[in-house]
Amino acid sequence: MPIAAVLLVLASSIFHVAWNALVKTSGDPLATATRAVGLGVLAATPLAVVAWLATGRPTLAPEGWLVALASGIVSAAYFVPLSAAYRRGALSSVYPVARGSGALLGVLAGVAILGERLAPPGFLGVALLLGGTLTAAAATASRATVLPALLAGCAVAGYSALDRVGVRTGPAWLYAWALWTVCALGLLAWRRIAPRLLARLGGGATTATVTAAAPASDPAPVVLAGGAGELRAPRPIAPAVPAAELRRSLAAGLLIIGTYMLILLAFQIAPLAGVAPLREATTILAAAWGVIALGERDRAAIRLAAAGAVAGGAILLAVGG
């Protein structure tokens, strides 16, 4: 694996830990992630326009736009279970489960679907990744946390495989801009649609229906139904987002976009079976940050050991890739 790819992946991993910590420590992880991606895209769009004009107005191959669309949707789906896991669980447990399972599935996708090969050390890496992921899940010991973390890991494997293909259809920065624009729109749509969908699935009164599942920052209107028509009460004005939260979201958004740009550049010069696992080498940093900075001291030794196993397995898989 080229040394340039290793450096790109390690820098990307550090950025990744940083934005995960920002999202985890916010009051509402999904709302923060939604704002972060949206603000990140807004900040990156002028740079993308300048780059597009300066490089002769390049474009992606037709299939590249389709892959970017698919990857953006999967990336948006990634934030939903990840945010749910962070709301209920510790960074030092959720992160190793999500990233470790994602790395394992990423290797399977690279080998089984894309025809990539692993050297002998890769098999030991798989064992360490599996053991570390299971240990981190056991330390969490909560279905409400483990299940969404595993779902996030499935999304990681999905967008990693898509990006490995999509980044070769045109400039990496253009592909990144396209998929993150789709992701931002997807998250905004989910924040609007999900509360109403969940309320509808949960049933409601025929005389008066209130979408109680809607987030506090975006209260749904009261609908009074009866006879031939219905009366909608005016939608209350949503409270302004505090400046501190906007700064947090912007910082997280810039880190998210930066993370992806670095990793997409690595995908251009290295195989998925090497890049995807190496991204998890800094899992130990996330666990250490959770234990030391966030005070996640319960079963700290087990959490750190699990993260170390994930990191060690990732390094061996990178060598084997």
C-alpha cells in the first residue's frame, strides 16, 4: 500500500474521530449531524465551483452520478442509526462497534465483489477485528445501542464499496461534492418526514391528530379533522439555533467533508481492502478520547482493549491489502 495513501487515511481518521466527538457531545446528535452536513456542503460549494472553472469544467461519467446518488443516500442513512447509538451509548463503545463491523464488511465487499485479495496477515486482522467488535458490543451490553451501531457499520461498508467505484469516474472533489449534496438533502428530508411517518405508523385519534414525534425545533401543526374538511393551526415559529451550536455544527461539517476528501483521494491510489480497514486504525483514539475527555470510565479497560483489537486488526488488514 503506498505511503501516501497511508498518510491520507491516517489524517482522515483523526478528522473522523474529531467530528464524531462533536456530534456525540451535542444535545441532539441527529440534528447536529444534519446541520453539520448542510453547512459543510454550503462551505465547500464555492470552492467546488472555483475548482470546476479552474480545471476546465470537468464532469463525472454518467454512472459516476448514479454512484454518487447511491452513496449519498447510504451516507445519509449512516447518520440515522449512528446518532441513535450516540444518544444512548458511549463514544468509546459505539465507535469501535460501528467502525469495526464496517471494516469487516468492507473487506468482504472488496474481496467477494471487487475481486481484491488479502495477504496472510489479513486473516489475523479479520480475527482481531471480529474479536474487538464483539468485545466492544459486549461492553455496551444494550440492544438499543449495539443494533444501531451495527446498522451504521453496514452503511460504512456500503458507501465504502460505492466510493471505491465512484471515485474513479471523475475528479474526487466533484464526486465528493455530489454525494455530500445528496446526503445533506437526504438528512433534511428525513428530519421532515420521519416524525410524521412514525406518528402515522403509531396511529392517532380521528378527531385531533398531533405529530408529537416531531423534534422540538420543528413542531408539527395541529390538524383538526372533521366532516368535509380539516383546519390547520398555524405552525409555531421554530426557535433559533444557538450560535455555539452553529459553530459546533460548522466545525463538524468541515471535518466531515475534509475526512471524505482525504479518504477519496486514498481510494484513487490504493485498494478498498487496504483503505477501509486502515481507516479504523485510530479507533483507539476515539476510545481513549471517550474514556479520558468524556469520562466514560465504566469498563474502561475493556473498551480500550476492544478498540485496540480493532485498530490492530485494521493495521494487519492494511498490510494484507
